[in-house]
Amino acid sequence: MALLKIVKAGAPILKETASSVKTITKNTKRLLNDMAETMYEAEGVGLAAPQIGKSLQMIVLDDGNGLIELINPELLEASEELQDGPEGCLSVPGYYGDVKRSQRIKVRALNRHGKVIVYEPEGFLARIFQHEMDHLVGTLFIEKATNLRKVEE
Ligand code: NI
């Protein structure tokens, strides 16, 4: 495993739409391992591949209940009911802002074995899914946030 360098806001790759993963290879699995290690080391709750310089539809996340890996995630449903709460991002260190997100969503993705998994996260976990999936279409939370604030590190 290896720690990867996290790309910061301003880098063009964070504005791109990520490519879908065509074939899951040994390299895909290695990248997922390295992304998870990098996320945990940085004490983040989610990390998308563009954030480590790979324009691919891959995400790792963990709301404290275990690691979830998403390959080629697709949003199937999003509740009209919204939640509003603070977010930060490893690519925008030191900043927080409030973002409205769906309270519940339904997402289909592949796991590292190529198996289709459907997730129905709610609350904070649903927020992490939505934040990370935004990274795959080149959107940062600071574009959606209100009350953006800098926190002393
Ligand atoms: Ni982020």
C-alpha cells in the first residue's frame, strides 16, 4: 500500500468528468487500497479518484461503520427531502460550508469484484455519497456551500 498525494482545489482534474472504469484489474484494486489508506491517514470520510490525480469513477468512503468502495456509481433515486449540514473536503483543506443534500438516495455501483451492489444510504452516509459522486462530475462542495468559513488548523 502507498500514500497518495491529494490534489488541491485549483487543479484542472478536479473540474473534469471522470471516465468510467472499463475493466477491473489488479491496478484498480491496488488503487482502491491506496485510496483507502490515503483517506484514513488524512482522517477523511471519503475520497474520489480525481482527488489523487486519476480521472476515474472510483470512490472510497467510511462514515465510521466500515469501508465502502464504489466503482462507476450511478444515482438511481434521490429524496426530495433535504438535509442541511457542514461539509469539508480533503482537496479544500481548512474550509467548511453548509450544503443541502438529499436525505436518502439509492446508488448502484460495482465493487472490486465487479459485482453490482445497490446502496440506500441515509443521513450523513448519504451526504458523503453525494459529495464524493460530485467529484466524479467535476463539482466541489464549495460551489454549493453557503456560509463558507475558514477554520484554523
Ligand atoms: Ni471532497
